[in-house]
Amino acid sequence: MMDKAPILESRETPALSRRAFLGTAAAVSCMAATAGLPAPARSRRFFAGHDLPIGLQLYTLGEAPYRDLDGTLQGVAKIGYRTVESVGFMKRTAAEFRAALERAGLTCPSAHVPLQPDAGGGPTLAADVGELAADMHRLGASCVVVPIFPIPRRLRARKGEDGVEFLGRAGREMTADDWRRTAARLNEKGAALKREGLKLAYHNHNAEFSAHGSKTAYDLLLENTDPDAVWFEMDVGWVAAAGVDPIPLLRARRRRFRLMHVKDLKASTVPNNAFRMDPADVGSGTLDWKTILPIAYEAGVRYYYVEQEPPFAGPRMDAARADFAYLARVA
């Protein structure tokens, strides 16, 4: 499907000048993170050495992008992030969101879009895939990411059960056949998006590591999806929260993982499959990013997004700043 021109500011020259300024400011921020290092040391930095941008999943910033999209995106760019991953279109139209990204000098290669209808009225894979694809092209994104498994209709929240408790229970009560049906839906939507020039990926939590005989639900998704139609976005923090080492998984499933959520957790996290973790700023938790990042790259990951779960010790933007500073220097 052909891309339609995004809606931009009416005075193009000032908009370009502003984007150029913000891009320069972001570059200076990134340079500051590696200031004082000799050239060979800078070249060994993981992201700089592979010429990869450090991205941010905007979920990390809570309500801020919805209250003040332009100010939030400009703050993200000032830190040094070059890409973001969105939650739908952040309650804007695709064209409005694209224009805000361009004003900040950012791009959005991927967006989280659910398989089930979105109660908030956002984009969904349950609707017309052609219309979704047109909006993704307007946004300039190339990948639709399913953020969570669809819940079978027979499973309903119980009285007094909050959302997280319900999701954890639903994940535990889903059968192997439920997960195979999810894989079939991913294949169907992935094939449809492929015809539109887009990719589909699946993002995990820790419920996918519940056991079904000798396999996990994640094994069933990986084994029953078409590698040409369905990618996977590994959320490393949720893998670790399930008590699973992400490194053997990356090595065993080379070329299946193309995107990654860079998420850390504290040693106090008790392994579980129920959407629980004790989050930490990236680099201050238990995960060995100096090992994980290059192994992920070797396995085929090319899009890396910081994502941090609440609770936060301070302002969310401060956490995003600390995460970026660590990753800009990690070798």
C-alpha cells in the first residue's frame, strides 16, 4: 500500500531547522556520555560500535506523552535517544504522531498494537489490517508488535481481582491449545501485514514461560509460528523475572528475535509467571548487559528499546536518562 504524505508544519524551513538543532543536541548528549574516552575505547562501545540507535519504549514515561507529547518527545531526544517505540499512536492520529516525532528529530520503527480490540479506541489487529498498515506507513514504522497474548473469552476477571492479578491467572490457566491458537493468529496477521510491506512481532511477559508438559508456552509460540511472517521482541527483564536465562534462548532461536526490550531487575525479584518483578535502572540490576547485548546482536536483534516498569525511585525521565547514560557507555 502506498504511503501518504505525513501532515507537517506549514512552514517547512523552520521545522527542518528545529529538527536539525534537536538532532545536533542529541548527538552532543551522546558524545558527552563517552567524553574523555580515547577513540579505540569509543569504538568498542556496543551501540556506537554497531552504529545502532538507543531507543525508548514510551510506556516507560507513563502519562507524560499523553499530556504533553511534544515536550516529552523533545526531552527524550535531548537525552540522546534517536528512536522510540510507541503504544499505538499515543492517542493521536498516525499523521499527528509522525509530525510530533519529526519536530523532535525522532523516528518510530515499531508500535505496540494488540490482537484484541482496544478498549481505548486505539489501533488494533482485530480491525482492518489494510487500514492499520496505511497508518503504520504514515507513521514511518515498519513493524507492528503484539504487546500481550489475547485472553480466551472463557476467562473473566473475578470479583476483587485487579488487572495484574487477572493477567497472571489468565496466563496460568491458558492451555497448550490456547497458545497454539495464538500462534495461528500471529501467522495470519503476520502474513497479512507482510503483504502490506510490514513485519509482525510478538512481545513477551513472564506468563509465556509457564509449563505445558516438557515445553513452555513460549516454546509453543516459537515452534508454531512462521519465521518469515512472525518476529519476536524479547523483553529481557520479563524473561529473567520468569527465572529463565535469556542467553541460551537467544542462541537457540537465532534469527527469531529482531527487537529487544532492555529492562533490568533487582536481585529481590522472585521467579514467577504472574507479572511480578522488582524493577531497576538498566545497569544497576542483576542482568549482564555486556554479555547479553552482543549475543542478541549475533542472534539477529537490531532494534533495542529501553523499557522500565514502575515503581520508580524518582521521576521517570530521570530513570530514562540514567538508562541511556549506562547503555551509551556499555562495551
